[in-house]
Amino acid sequence: MTTSALSQRKLAPWLFLAPGILFFLFYVIFPIFESMQISLYAWDGLGDKTYVGFDNYVELVDDEAFYTSLKNNVIWLVLYMLAIPAGLFIALFLNQTVTGIRLYKSLFFFPFVISQVVVGLVFSWFYDPSFGLLNVGLKSLGLDPIAVLADERFVTYGIIAAGLWPQTAYCMILYLTGLNAVDPEQIEAGRLDNARGWKMLWYVVLPQLKPATFIAIVVTVIGALRSFDLVSIMTDGGPWGSSRVLAFYMYEQAFSEYGFRMGYGAAIAVVLFLIMLVYISGFLFKMYKDEQER
Amino acid sequence: MFPAPIERQNTAIQTLYKTALPIALLLWLLPLIAVALTSVRSAGDITAGNYWGWPTTFNLIENYTAIFENTPIGKYILNSFKVTIPTVAGAVALSCMTGFALAVYGFRGNILVFFMFVAGNFVPFQILMVPVRDLTLQLGLYNTVTGLALFHIAFQTGFCTLFMRNFIRALPRELIEAARVEGVSEIRIFWYVVLPLMKPAIAALSVLIFTFIWNDYFWATVLTQGADTQPITAGLYSLNGQWVAAWHLVSAGSIVAALPPVAMFFLMQRHFIAGLTLGAVK
């Protein structure tokens, strides 16, 4: 091999990487650190920044609204996980070969393709206290209507239910693909050993669906922590801020109608980032292990 | 196959399954069906509270013309295309190159660069919000379609790189080795050997990114304002504020907003699912 070919091969990857890396650094990586820095300042986004040390974080500790958001984030994280068994259930239901099943699968996947803005509007309407389908149903059962989105007790659960609709569709498609790749010989062997139903699912099928489950967990956690759209559209954080999540509260503070508080918003974002970092590290660690095995 | 194929069961169970399918689908899509029906209702139906019954008249043309004539929804849709198409092209182009570099060359720092893209792809948007808005302001691109598209290109490059790199890694290495032995330059290997093989990956990523960007709401509200630049997601939100209780119009607007990604999904279904389920199978 000539030396020019060798040096070309040393240089080539960096030339291919340069545009992508530059874009990514300026718009994604640097801003993470900038936000951390901004969180140490009081800043209205226009004038001068004033260094305040950890004051923003100290304020957070006493901020009732911060705890409400944090608590709601935890509820989101826990309940969003229901999308995984629900998605698996639908995938098992649809994993047949009757005529037209392909169309059924695509139509079941529908909610994931449409925007969360549309999902939010659809569900606000579903919950409407005077004519929403939920209350039409409750009335026909002789129950009093519930104003889900105006009631502090129910509002977060109502929004999560809306979010679970597309998320379940997403998990379903992951499992459908996974089920396609399940080794039929192992299933047959299981049948010969008299494994059926739950036993088969638990001991033979689920272990083979591990990669699908892993991806489903990853996307569901991210989806739960990114829950901004639905909150913004369905309730705008209300009533009285009871449906806020960190992602929404951060936006609200940074662009508050009482003056932009970029520093305080950034501090909230840093907390959210640290929560996410736990998952990111876990994901990278698993990827690293997989890479080593190859 | 699991569960056991329904054909092996007796006819009663088969019939049960075949009736359960459409009922389940109907329940699953009930909210959407209601929206579609409402989008053709008359204002009279809405005031009379006929939301869930059969529409008394079908005002398909009236309602849909009304939203296009009386609101800037056409503009919003156009803006969405103006943001989405360049983003798809840009992110796919950048990630073809980054994916190629990371999959083919075993240079030092490879895994670090790769992990940077993967990790960045998962960060919550809020930690980027203030600096990205500031950067866009400084570039003079605040409230422009370009400013929004540039950010989307950068951010989506993370996910696209992960996708492309794994795809190229699964290609037979011998092809590249053989070309090298022939003395083909690296750029020509990329262009003539690898790129033609990446067509399915490019198709899959394109539909996926199209849907993601079309449906983006957060960045649209952070980086743009007003009907001249806002995409349909943000537009729908502000229209919803104007159309208080005009649910037939809200529904028609929602259907219009949902149509392009839905059409994309049905046209390119195979690619879409291939893209989405990357990694779900070993």
C-alpha cells in the first residue's frame, strides 16, 4: 500500500465527519454546557447577565411548583411504562395471518403517526365535561360527569392516558417486528414440552423479545420525560399549575409572562437533564458492552 | 409462531377472532373516527350538541373550504413543508457521511464520536432551549424557517448517524476491501460502492424524519411566531384558541394537519417500520 493511500485513509473519516460534527457540536453539545452555565445567572434573555452562583438552585428547593412538576414527572415515568405491556398485548393479538391483517396492523399503528398536537386536541374533546364521549358514557351509566382536565386530582392521569395512546402503538410495532423474528423451532419445541399460553410467553417468547423490550423501554422513558406537547396543548399546565411537568415548567419560567427568567429555567432544565443522564448512561453502557461482544 | 396460528383453532374461535378484530380497531381509533365525522358536521349540529350521533348534513366541502379561506392554515402547511423537506435532505446527507466514517474506519476516538451522537440524541430539549434560541437570534435567523430547519438538521443528525452507522456496518466489508485493493479513492468508495447500497436506509430515514419534524411542536413554538413562519403544529394550537367551540373547524384543521405524515406512512409503510424498529431484532 502506498503512503498516500494510507494518509488518505487517516484523513478521510474526519473529512466525512466534519460537517455533521460541527453542526452537532454547535446546536446540541455546546448548548448543554451553556445551559449549565446560564443556570448560575439571573438573565432576562436580553440585558446583562448577573452572576448569582447557586441561587437559582436554592430557589428551586423551596419552590412548590417545582415539586409538583417533579412529582408529575415521576407519575408520567411510572404510568407511561404501561405502554409496554399494552403494546405487547396488542402485538400478540394481531400476530396472526388472517386476510387483511396487514391493514389492521397499520391502522392500529395510526395514533403514532399523527402529531401530539392532534392527539391532544382529540383527547381534550373526548374529556369535555358537557358533551365529551367519556361523560356521555358516564351519564348513560347514571354517573356524574367528571371534568377531567379541570380537576387537580385527575388532570395528570388524563393527559398520560392521551400520551399512552400513541406510545402503545409504538411499542406494539416494536413487538410485532420482534415477534416476527422469534425462532419458530423453539416455539415448536416448547409446544412439545407442553408449554402453552402464559408459560410459553414467559419462558420461551419473552426472552427472545429482549431486544424489542429494551428499545421499548428506552423510547418510553424518553417519551415520558419529553412530555411537553400534550401538557401545553391540553391544559397549559393547569388547573393552577397542577399538571405541570419539568419540561413544561422550564418553558413557562424561561418565557414567563412576568419577564423571562432564563437562568431559573436553565436550572430546571439541568435537573431534568440529570434525570435523563441516568438513562443515557445506562443506554451507552449497554451499547458499549454489545460493541465489545462483536 | 406465537401465539398459535388461529387457523389451527376450531371454527368458533376463528369466527370470534375475526369479529373481535374490527371491533377492537373501531374502539382503538374511536377518537379519530369521531374527529373525522365531526370535521364534516354543520355548525348547527355542533350547537345542537350532536357530537357523537350521525351528522345531519355532510358539510365536507364547506368546512374544509372554510378553514382554508378564513384562516392562514394554507400558509402553516406550506411552512411545515419548508421546514420538513430541507431537514430531511440535510440530516440524511450529513448522516450518510458520518455513518460511513464511523462504520468503515477504525480510527482512534471512533467510539467516542459515535457515543456523542447517540447521547446527544437523547437529551431533553429543554436543556438546549435557551442557548439554541440565543444562537438563532444571534445568527439573525429567529422567526425564520431557515433557523428552525438548521436546528432540526443538527439535532436529527444524532439519530440518523446511529441508524446509518449500524446499517453500513452490516454491509459486507469485502466490497470496500476489494475496492481499496483496486486503488479506488475513499471518496469514490463512498459515492460509488457504499451509497448505492444505502438506498433502503435512506428511504427509511427519510420517512421517519419527515414524520418527526412535521409533528414537532416544541421547537416551532420556541424558534418561530406568527403565521408567516410557524408550521402547522404551532398554527393549529393558535387556531384552536380562535375557534372556541367551533369543533367542526378544529377537527377539519386537525385532519389537514395529520394528513401528510399519514399519507407518507401509508405510501412508504415498509420503510417506515424498518426505520422505527431498528434494533428491535438482533
